[in-house]
Amino acid sequence: MPRRTHRYLATAGALALAGGSLLAGGAPVGAAASVVIGPMMSSKFVSALQPPTEEQCVASLTEPCYQPSQIQTGYDEQPLFNRGITGKGETIVIVDSYGSPTIKSDLATFDAEFGLQAPPSFKIIQPAGKVPAFNPDNSDMTGWAGETTLDVEWSHTIAPGANILLVETPVSETEGTHGFPQIVEAENYVINHHLGDVISQSFGATEPTFPSAASIRSLRSAYINANAQGVTVLAATGDEGDTDYSNAAGTLTYTHPEVDWPASDPLVTAVGATQLALLDNGQRTQPDVVWNDTTNYALNNAFDGTPGPIPSAGGGGKSTVFARPWYQNSVAGVVGNHRGTPDISMSGACSGLVVTYDGYAGEQAGWYVDCGTSEATPLFAGIVALADQEAGHSLGLINPALYAMGTDHAPGLIDVTQGNNTVSFFQNGQLYKVWGYRAGPGYDLASGLGTVNAALFVPELAQAAGGGYQ
């Protein structure tokens, strides 16, 4: 089954904000199955009435949280906005199981609070079948609703002028690879009907949880189709560092390196995660580092009541299903004969949360703080929408352009040279450490090619993907 890149962690405690207290978040469903597709995020309720400030998050959760203007400034978007590059005329496609019954009103609340304009168009479709009625007692549905909220609100933050198309699918976690076929069907519908320019997937499943490599290959038709029709497809790399869940319930983790599909697919851009350090005005206080909160014991205890190490880091590593694609030949010394992930990284650290507004039943309505590669992926979807507008057309598979930019040291690609995605965790009474990869100069399996300065990166990508980058 597919799994979201948004892990909902059970939480408890109190936050000194007017109108609210910290309540338990939903947990991903633990139905027995060989494959689980799930969101790659963590989420925590903070207030019923007002979004938390950075200082309030530090006081209560030990780490800061960020609002839209801070992230926009952190990625240097204002020069683009000043010349009308907001994503206008482009459509970001968000794909999530079930969706959220309140997403339109939740986005309106989010926009009103932070002074964002509504997207020119926000449509919801269910091309793979009618979604079951929302059940607030179904933690799988509430978890996906939270994922949907994060995806919509933060892709819109980065590209406020872009249209949003939310594609809801009717199946989440069932036996075998079920759940993915409905996603493939829905995405093929979007591609064949030319409904969007960039598809954001904040979910994945660990490669060895599939019955076979052939079963993964049988699910690739949407990515082959997108490549043929010039649609960019993104996927989150996961939130357990260089490994990920080994069972459908999300209660066990592989004790050796593994990566997630579809992020590992050569026709998909794999998005990892960094930790930002921002002032109230959005200015960086230090360079980005690889997201890794595994041993951030104070945060782990405050956020989900687990004082020990937990696997909480940006995904990355080498595929055991896909060989190195030609566009990674320039980094063959790092990836060997394997497809390496991530390709690019954006903000996703729990030690640098983002604020969302959730209003659906089954969870306390109000303001939440979220993190994970489920955050990073819609952020980068917004960046791609900006580049599509800059280019005047959709860019299709951008990976060859990204690696060409990396080879040529494009100024808009910001190298991430610090951090790693090694994780430690207790499992069945034993402490495990899964050694991952360190960031360093150039491409690495912890941060990919690095992160972006949008003002520079957007025109560079528009030019590179059009074959004109020098």
C-alpha cells in the first residue's frame, strides 16, 4: 500500500497559546498489508485560535516554526513576485488518497490569516472513483486529510498565482499494491486530459515491501506518460533517513539502508529535506543542513513524547530496483550503478516546522505545525510552477536539467554540505543504527544537488529544461 510522507505522531502536552492546547494527532492506519502507501509528515496541534509564532514554538517545542512570509523570504521569492512570476497560468496537481472535506475553507482561513490571495482556480476531482464518505473516526482518513492540507497550503504559499487541482483517490491502504493502481489511474487521467503542469506526490512505499521489482515496474505507466507529455512529477523521499518502514502498520523499520518508490523512479524528481534556520523576517542565520532530528531528544520528547532516538531524517540512498539513469552519470562516483535519491531538497525538518490550518472533523480544528518530506515536495512543486511560467511552457522531466545545472555550478543551486541521514531507533527492545550518507561538496545521497535560491534558480531551470542552459 502507498504511504504518505506525512507521519502523524501521537502527541500530548500543553502549549501556552491563547485558545488552545496540544492534543493527540492522528496516527497512520496499521492495517495488515505487504505495501503501505502513506504520507511522509509529522503534525502537531498547537492552537484553536491563532497560529503560533516562532518564539512560541521554541518555548513549547524547543524548535522554531515558520509562517509563509518567512519561507517565501528564505527562498528569496520576492524578486520573482516583483516581476509577476507567481505561477500564474500554471496548475499544480496535488494527489492524495481521500483528500480533505474542508480543504477549500481551510485554505481560505490560511490565506486570510497570512495575507495570501486565493488561487485563481481550485478544483477537486476524483477520476479513479468516488471517495468514500469522510469518517472522522478513521485515523487513515484524518491522516490523509492532514497531508492534503499541508500539500495544498504550502504549494500555494510558494506559487500563490498558480491554479490548484486536488486529485483525490478512493483507496489508501489495502492488501498488496492496491492503492497505487488508483493513483496511477488518476494521474493518467490528469496527464491525458492536460489538466496540470507539475504533479506533487507526498507519499511513498519502501522498495522491498513490494512483492517484486516487477510489481513496481507494472505501476509506472503514469510516469512514462508524464515524460512523454511534458509533465513534471515529484515525490517525497521519506522521513526515516536512509531507511524506512518494513511493515504496513508503520511500526517496524528496516535495519539496513532502503529507499522509497516512487521517489526512486528515474522519471520522477526525488525531493529530500533540509533544516532551515530563519529569523522572524525570513533571513537565514546559517546555511541549510540535512534534516536529521534523530537524536534531537528535547524536540522528540516535546513533539511526540519519545525522549529517545527516533528515525526522523530526510530520505536518501540507492535504489535496488532501478539502475543509474543517464542523467546521473555525472555523479556515478556517488551513486554507483544505482538510481540515487534525492535529486533536490527543500525545507522539511521538524526542527523548523511550518504552520497549517486544519478544520476537518476527527481532529481539533485549528493551527498545526508540520514537518517532513511531505512539506518539501509541495514546496518544490511551487518552485516548478514558477519555472513553468518563466519558461512559458511545462518543463517535463527536469532531472537532466538539474544535473546539468549541478555540473555547471548554477548559482541558483545552493550546495548543502553539512549533515547526514544516519538514523538510530529502538525496535523490539534493541537499539539499531542504520548508517546513512553525509552531505558534502556537490551531489550527495543526503541532500541531492542541494537546495535553491528561487530568484536565481527559477530562470536557470526554465532555461536549462528548455535546452538552453550554458
